[in-house]
Amino acid sequence: MAIVDLDREAVKRGLADGTVLLIDVREPDEFARGHIPGSVSHPLSAFDLDALQALIAADGRRPVLSCAAGVRSARALAYAQSRGVPLTEHYVGGFKDWLGAGEAVE
């Protein structure tokens, strides 16, 4: 299993230049309470690999998973990889790091 940890600056650059599709795997209520601008919700509790692959294919940007602190996004990567889906990148600090740094949230 290969997991690539991205930090806040790498995620910010990717969002700013339009190369990153940030996929938030937190639960819907967590996402609704606040999320990184431009991220999309795809909760781990209802993790549908077919729907995720369709989202990624339709979007065309590089997929990066995110959660609250990097644990669930790493778990989602491991699950996807075990099913043959070549996802590797996640935001290791997650929403807590983003919020703690005073970044904008939606």
C-alpha cells in the first residue's frame, strides 16, 4: 500500500491552481458544519468506489482525500487500493489542520 501525505500548502496550491479534486470522507454532518472550500463530500461510512471513480473520471483533476485529521482518509485509501483503485494521496492534517491554521472554511 502506497500512501502519499500532502501537507496544507500542497493542498492549497492544488486547489488554487485547479489541479486537485479534494474529496472529504468525513460524515455529512461534519461536512455541513464546515469544510475546505472547493471540497466535495464522499463519506467513508457510505464509501461507494464506483461512484467515487465516476466522480474522479468526470472531474479530471487529481484526487486527494481528506478527513478531520488524516486517519479516515488513509483508511479510505487503503480500502480503495485493496480493491484495485489507484488512489494514493491524502491531506495528512485534514480539516483540523486547515481550521487550526486559520484558513477559510465554507
